[in-house]
Amino acid sequence: MLPTRLLPAAMLWSGRSGAATLYLMADPLYADSDRASRAFGERMRELRAREGVSQDGLARETDVHPTSIGRLERGGREPKLTTILRLAHGLGVEPGELIDGLEGSDTREAG
């Protein structure tokens, strides 16, 4: 399987049957701030749930407003570096755990 992050925006693939399928390749995550924000929010929610911390509890621990916690988890806001550092501390994880390996949906089949 080809690494999708290295493929062009659209690629035509012909299968054994000779039929052609068009695969649309999404931009890398760093090229789409909305998608990156949603992926960050999903990761943040997963870590918060794993630690058994409520949004309000995380807000108290990090001095980040509860509304901001919700917006971040929904992907409605891009976090500043200081916010990432606060969240990591409040979740008891290294900052990299919030951002390493974030993935959005990389491929969509058209047709």
C-alpha cells in the first residue's frame, strides 16, 4: 500500500478487472487547519476520557475556560502552544501525546 500522504491530490488506480477507480487524496493534516483542529480535539477528548476527567475538572486543573475546552474538543478552535502545555499537564501526559500521530481521514473513494 502506498503512503497516502505522498500521493498527488487525485490518483487513478486500475484494478485487476481493468475497471478504474478514482481515489481522492486529502491534503496532509498540516495543510488543513480545520481538519487538524478536529483531530486534536478528538485526541484531547480520548485522553480526557481515559483519565476520567470531566471538562470542568480539566478546566479547573489547567486554568483554561470550560467553554474553551469544549471548543477545542469539537475542533472549533486551534490551541496555542501554552494551551497545549497546560492541557498536557492537566491530563498527566507529555505534550507530544496530544499531537503525535494525529490523523485525519486521508482518502475518500469517489464514484
